[in-house]
Amino acid sequence: MLMAHPAVLKDLIAQYEALTLLGAEESTPQARQRLADVSYTLCVATGTRDIDMALIAARHRLSGARPEDDSLLQTSASASASAEQVATV
């Protein structure tokens, strides 16, 4: 699956939140259509079918969303340790 760039996701989230905050659901047809377009784009960009899940997935992909997750550090540390073992043999 293609992954949207974090800057694109951040912009889409900001647009969605602004439109929602301004009450686009009960506004003009153009505002409702823009909200629908942004919602659809968020769903496509995150591989989801529901706007709530799309927002969760988009926020999850933004940098710094999970600062306590060190799985990448553990993986690279394991790879470094394996490389050192091979080098000493």
C-alpha cells in the first residue's frame, strides 16, 4: 500500500478539523462537499473506510505520535550486535 507523506497527512487533518470546527456539515453545499472530499482523501491516504479510523491512522503515522515506541531502535541494535558477532568470527 502506498503511504502518504506525513506533511500531507498533517495538512489533511488540519483541513478536516477546520471544516468540522466551522460546522461544514450544516453549512453551504460547497463546504459540505469540501468536507466530504477531505474525508475521502484521508480514508484513501490511510487505507481505511471510516473517517474516525482514518484520523486515528493518520495521527498514528505522524512523527512523534508514539515517542515511547523504541521497536526500531531495538531492531537496529540487534542488527548491530549481529554484525559485530559476524565480524569477530
